[in-house]
Amino acid sequence: MTGKVLDNGSAGALVLILPIAFSFVVLYMLWPYLLLIAAVIVAFKLWQNYQWQKWCQEINPYFNQLIKENRGYLTPVDLSVKANLTANAAKVFLSRKSDEYGTEPQTIEDKGVVYYFPTASALGSIFDDSEPEAVNSYQLAAKESNKLSVRGIAQLAKQEQSKEEEPAQESESSAVALVDRAESQSTATSELEPENSSVERSPSIDAHHSLIQAELAKRLDLNSSTVGRRKSDPDFEEWSQSKDPEGIAWRYESETKLFIAVVPD
């Protein structure tokens, strides 16, 4: 029983393997010919495209002139007469052009197959045909405006005038504010300059002026402990002079426990 099951399974596998193996053999044997066929097809497509582009360069002037004259509608007969083509060639050309424009031909009883190609002039004529509706709407608006009273028209004019004056007033007020601010800043600077000059001219510390440790630390912008640690150093005068805002040297007297200003004569 198991032997029959194995035979059936192997037969099913062979059914799948044999076609695949045969296709590989065919590809292995015929791949140069298949490659040649693919190259020929590609070359033929390129040649067709080149011929189509060359043909379009010859016929496009007649084609564009006809669609302008006929507002986008064109038949193979019109193109064949204008461009001196056969009816079949004109039909082929219009079919390709219809595919490019994304339009479909229409069948009319009197003229047969008609192709439509939308152009700028055709769209302009469509908009021109829709203009009377806009004119009618403007006429209705004019009739409605005639119903307004004289007082209403005067109020509207007054509102428009006030709207125009508001931006001008805002710009004038902003300009005045800027001028006032600039003047106040200039006066403030002019007042500060004499004060600064007077401060620079007159020293605030006289000779033999004394300060306690906390006051000197505040003047030198240091901690009181820092001043206390450096007060016994031999270069304390030079160090305090480098820290003092006015460049004044200070000397510590242990008897009075005060710091004396050393101002040169």
C-alpha cells in the first residue's frame, strides 16, 4: 500500500519537474536567438517612434491649422485634403493623436468619424459663451443697487472714507510715537553725560580715607574672608589697587584694624 502511495507522489512530482526542466533546456539552447528577437523588437519600436516623430513634424502644421479653424473638430477627410494624404494615413494619424490627447472619436451621420482635440481657442470660446450669464448677474446687481436710498449710499460712502482714514491715522500716530521716543532717549543721554563727566573728574576717595573690612570687600566686589586672608600679604596694596574700581591702593593697619586709602599726591 505504501509503495503505491510513493509511486503516485513521485509521478506527481515528475509532472511538475519535467516541464520546468524542459523550459530550462530550451532557454539554454535558444537564448541567443531569443535575445536576437528581443533586440529586433526593440529596434523596430525605436524605428517606428522615429518615423512617427518625423511624420508629425511634416503634418503638425496642417493639423494645428485645421483644429484652430474648426474649433478642435477634425475629420480624416479634412486632414487628407489639407496635408495631401491618403484617407487611411489620415485616419491613422488622427487615431494616434487622439490617444495622445486622451479623447475618443465620435460618429456623426453627416460627417462620419469626427475627432475632437481641445485647444486654447476652443476653451476661450467656451468661456465666451458663458459670459452672458455673468452679464445677467451684473445687471441684476445693478438693479438691486438702484433700489438703495440716498441715505444708505451716503452711509456706505462715509464708512469707506473712515476705513481709508484709519490706516493713515495709525501710521501718523506710530510715527509721532517713534519721534517722541527718540527725543526722550536723546535728552536722557545728554543729561547723563555731564553727570558721568563730573563723576570722572572728582575722585570719591580722599587721601587717608579709612574703611572697615566689610566696606572694603563691598567696594572691591569680593568676599570679606578674601580680604581678611590677603590683608597681611606684602603685595596687598598692589592687589587691592588692581581690584579697586578707581585704581586706589589700600593699606591695612593692624593697630586700628582699618584699611587706609593710599592716594598719591
